[in-house]
Amino acid sequence: MRNPAVTKSISLVVAISAFLLVTACGSKPPAKPPRQAVAVTVIPVRRQSVPYTIDATGMVTPMQTAAVTAQVDGIVIGVEFSEGQDVSKGQVLFRIDPRPYQAAHDQAVAALARDKAAAQYANEQFQRYDALMKDRSVTAEQADQMRANAASATATVSADSAQLATAQFNLDNTVIRAPITGRTGGLLIHVGNVVHAAGSAPLVLINQVRPTLVRFPVPGASLPLILRYGARGGLPVTATPADVPTTSTDSTTPMDASQSGTPAQKLDPVAPIHADPDTRGALSFIDNAIDTTTATVMLKAVFPNPNGTLWAGQSVTTSLRLYVEDSVLVVPTAAVVIGQTGTYVWVVDSANTAQEHPVVVERAAGDMSVITSGVSEGDRVVTNGQSRLSVGAPITLSTPNGDATGGRRGGKGGAGRGGRGGGRGKAPTAQ
């Protein structure tokens, strides 16, 4: 027989469970909070001409360097230039005491005059003895002796002429002239110092800096393209010193900038990086072998360098332009996100919601990326704030100052995933 107390407890539990079940079924679920809008900066996808460039780090090298040394021994009596001065070929740089060399020159001149007179007399004697020998007034032996005397005197004159040339050479070298046109370095010899012809230390170094060379290595894998477009040389090269700021293109102009009264900045990556004419040169040399240790090939470019901006030994950032692709789709590189499934961009559709679009990036050109598929011209891509986005998230466009503008509608409508609007335009044209 069941215990009445146990039966009563079971009934109470069943009643409480039934009450809780009825209460739960009758209540409504809590309302889902609305998704908060994310403030982002966008820029429209556009078509433009984009150069194909190869960037590298180069070194400015003088076109030629001359180490000026003394050709004769002596005391320096004059320095005719200042350190760091630009000099022309043939300009006087140093003067060495010429007195001993002037004396040797005068002595050689006197010896030549003396021996010329002796040679003339010896030749006249030979002619007389030669005539007397025909009349048998002198013996043949005597005539031969006169012939030998005349030949010896003539040889002595030749030796004196050589001595005079040497004396003249030494005297001329007491004035040291610039062998090339260029800029002088630090002065290593001063007035009163003794210099020697066999001295190993130069008196001064001269670097030719107008024009000048820039040497820069590029990957060996780029050699076929370089040979295709630049085998004859002349491809444009820019060389920007590391301490010179460059003008970058605008990659963060918001889509609604023109609507707020601020004109959108025009992108022009084809323009020179720096306005200084010294930084623009042309490819002049391609090495005949690839360095197996670095897998690079050495190139050289000539820069007129009229203002002397490029300095010997200076490190510069070089950009070799091979050709220009016309009318290709570009987006700021900041808009491209690399995920686990590949590269993609966030596109703001006509309803001002975020959509994820996979894209194929052909290459980067400065702060822009060339896109071959995934977006179309006019699509609004997010350049700032991607980390807070999810598919379908509402968007608030921000101004250049970072203020929210509300959900302004504009631009082209949202797009489906993948394979939209090819990025390649016209065939590349060499520049």
C-alpha cells in the first residue's frame, strides 16, 4: 500500500511543473536589439592609367672619379681652389716650386744648342773628307772616321732633344690641373707641404656629379620584362633620396566628399614622384649576368643632376617604369583585406549595408592595387573601419574629419560575389 505522504509529494511536484510549463509557453521572447551602424570611410572604384614599376634601393655613383696626384717632387707653393668647389677640366689646382725644374729645362736647352752646333761641324767635316777621298787626297779610313763623328754628333742631338722633352714635362707638371670636370673633395695637401711623385695618397679627389649614375639591383625574375621593354635603354627611372618626402596619391577620400562641398582629389600615379628634375633619369646599363648569391641583376641609370641634388654615395629609392596599363580598375591598397579564404574588400551597397566581395589583385602600384575581378567601376569600397564590419551590417559614412554623415545613399548598387567587372583595360603602352 502506497504511503499517503509520498503520494501527496508527487502530486505537488507535478502541479508545480505544469504551472511552470504553462507560464513558459505563454510568455513572449525578448525583442532582438537593432544592429548598430558602423562608421566607415569609403572610396569609389575607378579606372585609371597605372604604371608598371620595379622599385629598388640604389646608390648614387659618380660618373667617374679622378684621384689627383703629383707627377714631380717638390714643395707646394699654391692651392688654387677651395674644398668642395666645382672645377672644370684643365683648371689649375696646385702649383709646385718650379725653380729646380726650370733650371733643368734651361740646362737641357743649352746642351741641345751646343750639340747641334757640334753636329753641324761634324757633318761639314765629313762632307769635305768625302770629297777629298774621291780625289785620293785623304785615305778612306780618314773619311770613315769623319762619317762616324757626324753620326755620333747627330745621335747626341737626338738624346738632348729627349732630355729637353723630359725637362719640359717635369716643368709643366709643377702646375697641377684638373683632369676632369667635377666637384672636389676634402683638401689633403696644403701650401708648404712636400709632395712626391711616388706618393700613394692623392692630393684631392674629384667626382663627376653632372651627370651622375645610380646603381640599383632588381630581382632576376624581372629581367625578361626589363629586356623586353628596355633592351635599348632609355626607360624612365626616378631616384628619390631617403630624406626627401614624396607626394603620395589620395587613397582615403570619402565617397561623399563631393556631396559635402569638398572636391575629391584626383589620383595621378603616372606623374613623377618628385618635381625635382635631378630625380629623373634614364636606364643606361643592364649587367650581363645575374648575381647568384642575391638572385639580382645590377642596373645603372644616368641622371643629368643639374642642381646637384643627388650626392655620391647617397642611398636613394629608385623606381623603374616599364610600361603603363591604360584604364584598369584600382582601389586603395588599404581597402584590400587578406582573409583565410583569400583577398576580399568590403563594398557598401545601395541600402548602405556592408557586403563582402572576394577580389583578385593583379599587383600593387604605390598605395593603389589593380583589381582584375570582384568589383565594378563606381562600387564603394571601405578603406577604414573594416575590422568592425560583418555581412549586412548597416553603414554610416564618415567625412574626412571623422564625423558621421548619416546613411547617405549614393554610388552604384551592391554587387554579387566574384567575377564582376574585369580590371584589365587597354594593352600596356611603353612609356
